Amino acid sequence: MEIRKIVTVVEEVLADGERKVDKPIKKVAAIAVIKNPFAGKYEEVLDALIDIGDELGKILGEKAVEALGKGSAVDSYGKAAIVGEKGELEHAAAILHPKLGTPLRNAVGGGKAIIPSVKKLGRMGDEIDIPLHFKDAAFVRSHFDGMTVSVNDAPKSDEILVAIAVTDGGRPHPRVGGLKKQEMKGEDGLR
């Protein structure tokens, strides 16, 4: 794997809707910009990208948790990728899906819920919205959220931008009902 750069973005939410939050909520994205080994050519077997997903799950997961801060527990997670124009959408799928989840779950201290994801083809500077939800029960509605990130010079046409996001809380002032964090059972990844 050839990494050109790693970018870490830390967002701290202190207020929302003209109202302060009881406790600041941190969102962190750890982003890697990598060379796409299959840029400009069709490859039937994508094992090299699947293995890259395994490596990036560990690297980016650990960086994101570290940036969240000592003593902070991870509440939510998500993942995303932008493939440069010489690649294809399946390249992002190969990185994000088969193997990235296990090392990310290890980095965040568990996670029974599916890791939400999004992928797209794009150009340098394009934004991507990383979907987020509670790591142990996908139906905890207060944690349905997202984090928008971009890197001004990535992805180049022969690169892939891979991003992982974690948070230490849900939305600032949730009040649309649904399963609450304190009500979840955390048995099946859903409730």
C-alpha cells in the first residue's frame, strides 16, 4: 500500500440551534489518501484492495480514537471512500467492506452494529458525507448523523481517499423519539 498522506479532522460541537450542549460532542475523521493499484485498468480479483482495507481499518481506527482523546469512549462510527476518475466504484467497495470492519471495531473497543458507509467517484477537493450511527445498536436514532470531509488535493485520478469517522456522542439535542442509547440491549447490533 502506498499512502500519500493522512489527514485528521477534529470537530467539537459546543452549541447547536442557538443552544449550548450539556457536554461538548467530538467528531473525528481520519483520512488516508492512497495510490489505487488498479487505476486505469480492469482487474477481476481485488484481493490487494481488500487487504488494504484491513490495514487502513487499523491505522485509521487507531488515529481516530487517539484524536478523540484520552478517556473518551466511542459512541458512533462510519466509513467512506472517494475513488479518483481512473478507478471504479468497486475499488472503494473492496477497501470498505470485506476486512476494514474488524480492525476498526478493535480500535473502538467493540461495535456490534453494522458500520454505515458511502462511496463515490470524484475529483480532487470533492466532499464526502461519512454516515454515522451508534456502534452497538443501529436503531439508536439520536446517533443518526454524519460528518462531511474533504482533502483539497485528493483524490487524484489514480488515488482513493478513505475516511473513518468516530464520535463520543450523538446529535446535540435529539428529540425525534426512537430507541435511546440507555434503552439499547446491544445484543444483535440493531436494538
